[in-house]
Amino acid sequence: MPIENPIDALSNPSEWAGLPVSITARAVEDCTVDLHPDELSLASRFGAKRSNTFSSGRKCARDLLISLGQPAVPLPRADDGSIVWPQGFMGSVSHTDHWAVAAVARKGPGTAKALGIDLEPRQVLSSRLLSKIATEAEQLALEKEKDWQGIALFSLKESLYKCLRPSFGKFIRFHDVELSGLDTPQPTIKFCSQELISHCDSKDLELRLSITAEHVFSMVWWRAESV
Ligand SMILES: CC(C)(COP(=O)(O)OP(=O)(O)OC[C@H]1O[C@@H](n2cnc3c(N)ncnc32)[C@H](O)[C@@H]1OP(=O)(O)O)[C@@H](O)C(=O)NCCC(=O)NCCS
């Protein structure tokens, strides 16, 4: 089991993100005792492994909301699988088999419209998987890279999906999005789908990566106003 807390490297999450945001992580375990009855009815349909990741993720999210002065409200699941956050808040959850992470931010002027996070174990992706998730240009850029950039590309696309899917209202394909600058802390993004271009100006998206010995952690957030 990976022993590293995946967010220990982020001494100041808001500074890292460029957004007032709270982020927390906990080792995955059975946290069903902390679930709201509405969430428990959902978790009761899961097997033990999924129930542990679900309940650990919900506990991370609720702990953050409580730390921000919110009561312990239920966090239901929307039809698209995302979390329905309480009024005035936005957030995102991700889990590996061993760690759950949540990020929560207040809505309001000067913050974000939406955010998404993703956590992955650091690993080298096979060329077969890379061809599924990376455009031709991305594959060319990754050709010399054998370490973490493939999984970072994957993680950022998952974060982007979580950030945009609820407002976009439909599935986003891996090849609809092209990333560059993965070797920098703030990669950039281009949309290859007219529908996405109409939905969101990619210049309003902020991308973040944190690469540690055992994990790749990413975040994408959508600026509420263009700067
Ligand atoms: C939905 C998806 C992104 C989840 O990612 P994952 O790596 O499988 O799982 P993670 O642990 O990181 O995240 C799971 C959490 O994401 C959240 N989530 C699920 N669907 C979501 C959606 N449509 N929008 C926002 N968040 C969502 C949930 O909180 C979920 O945890 P929970 O069910 O315990 O509440 C992934 O399964 C998927 O469908 N990917 C294909 C689409 C895609 O990524 N396209 C790339 C576009 S460039």
C-alpha cells in the first residue's frame, strides 16, 4: 500500500491552485458509519471495496464543508455521477484504492464556476492505453517521456471531465481535448470539439499538477470571470 499522503506536498493548496480552496486526503477505510442515511442507501448497493472508497470520499468532502462552517448535510449523487454540493459551494472527489481526496471551494465573484480533481497512482502507461487517451500531437510530445507524463495527461483529462461534465451535460471524449506543457506546473489546454469550444473558453481553465514519488494529483478549475 502506498504510504505517502498524496497532498502532503501541497503546503498551501490555495496558493498552489491560485484559488481559495480547501483540500484534504485520508487513507481509504470503511467510513460508512459517517455516511448520511441518504448516502448509506446508495453505498449499501456497493461491494466492500467501492463502499470504502465512496464513504472515505464523502467523509473527506463533508469534513471540508464542516471546516468551512457548513452543517453535516447529505451529499447526494446526481444522475451523471457527480456530487450535488450544498448551495454556495463547489467541489470534487477522487480516490485510488488506498487514498481518497476532496477539494471544496466557495462559489462567488472572483472564484470558480466549477472544479475537478483527480488522483492516480504514479505509473508508466502502456502505449496501448496512451493511444486511447492521447491525441496524435500529445502522443508525439510524450514519445520521449517514459515516466509520469502519460498518467499526468490522463489525470488532467479526468479532472477536466469532472469540472465540465455537469454543466456541459454530455460525455466528453479523451480526443476532444488536447493538452500541452505537461512538463510545467501549469499545463495548457485546447478543445478539438466545436461543442466544447462553444461551451467554455479554454483560456478560462486553470490546470494544476502535483507529481510526488507515489502519486499524480491534478486539478482543473474554470475561472468565474476572464482576467
Ligand atoms: C467519471 C470519471 C471521470 C471518474 O473518474 P475515476 O478516475 O474513475 O474515479 P475517481 O475516483 O477519480 O472519481 C470518482 C468520483 O468522481 C465524481 N464523479 C463521477 N462522475 C462525475 C461527473 N460526471 N462529473 C463530475 N464528477 C463526477 C464522483 O464524486 C466520484 O466519486 P463517488 O462516486 O465516490 O462520489 C471516469 O470514470 C470517467 O467516466 N472517465 C471517462 C470520461 C473522461 O474522463 N473523458 C476525458 C475527457 S477529456
